[in-house]
Amino acid sequence: MSGTFCKGIKPFEENNEHQRFITRIESNRLMLAVHQSENIHLKYIVPILILSGCRRNEVLISAASCAGRLMG
């Protein structure tokens, strides 16, 4: 076989992307929970995530990259 047995078959297109945005009420509840949390770092981290739309790891990688440049 030459590997052409799939010739002419169209690949299946996955369309499982789902976007959801946080509502104002959810945002207010989240920030209230952040301020009540014992974790002192959340009040800095959560607004960055909400305002940027980035995922947690995207922010962490960006911060590490920036810190690396600042350190020389």
C-alpha cells in the first residue's frame, strides 16, 4: 500500500471551542472572595487574570520571562 487509502476523505473539523465571559455579578463575588481570602497574593493575581483574559500559566510564563530579563 502506498498510504493513499485516505485520499479524498475530508478531515473531520472539530468545533468544540467554547468561550464564556465572567459577568459583572460573578466578578464582584469573586473579588469579594479574594478580599476575604487569607492568601495575600490573590488581590494582585485575580485582577490581572480578569482584565487580561490570560490563563494562569500564560501570566506565570510572562512574569517569569520578565523577571529573567530584569535579573540580567
